[in-house]
Amino acid sequence: MIIGLIAIIILSWFIICELMVIYHNNPEAMNKKRKEEEIEPEARLCATRALTLAGLTFAGIIFLITNYKAHYEDALCILVYSFGLLLLSYNFEILTGDKELFFQIQDKLLKYGFLGLILSLLLFFWNILKIISFIILIFVIAFIILHLMESKITLEGYRSMK
């Protein structure tokens, strides 16, 4: 369970740090009210993805509890955390029309919920089949690299808005 808790703390830390960097880089852009027609389709798509992934995550939680509860506490811990992040992302759709910051929060919750889902798969398969874990590890690394590239592009975009 210690690995799961460490992963949750790290994911939470990165969510907070990334949002702080984006906000402090251009607070005017984050506090700006967006036009509803600009944000509504993006926010709805993000919320739909979050709800879909939350459903899959919940199915994974039930599967682990039913079959392997004692052996996979770390994976289960991260799955529950990811489930919460995905549901929060879904619920943030209501606020996204108000400020850009809320849309960024919704987006980060979705992305980190997805990352937690992948990490829990990695931990689950680590104990069963190491070869599958290495395949999943490749996807974890690819996801992290793509996320870092996207964060850099987002940050540069907000810098240029000053």
C-alpha cells in the first residue's frame, strides 16, 4: 500500500505544481471569462472522456476487490484515486464556462486520472507477468513525455498572451 500512497502523493503534487505554474505565468488569462461557444464543446468532450474512463476505472476497482483484494492494494489504491480525479474532471464541466482556470483544472484532472489508471495497471501486472509490465511501462513513459510536451506548449501559449 506504500507504493500506492507514494504514487498518489506524487500525482497530487504534479497536479498542483502544474496548475500553479500555468496560473502564475499569466493570471489575467486564467481569470478571463471565456465565451461559452469557445469552451462548451471542449469541456463537454473532456467531461465525456472523464466519465467513460471513470466507468472503466470503477469496473477495474470492482474486479480487483472481487478477485484479488489482498494482493493488489497498491493498484487498488491508485485506481480509487484515479476514479476520484476522473469524477472531479467530469463535475468541473459546470464551471468551465466561467474562467479559463477551471477548464485547465478539468483538463489536468482528466490527464492525471488517466495517468493513475495506467500506473495502476502497471502495478497490477507487475506481480502477474513482468513482460506485460514492461509493455505498459513503455506506454507510461510515452504518456509522460507527451504530457510534458503538451504542458510546455500550453505554458508557451499563455506566455505569449501577456
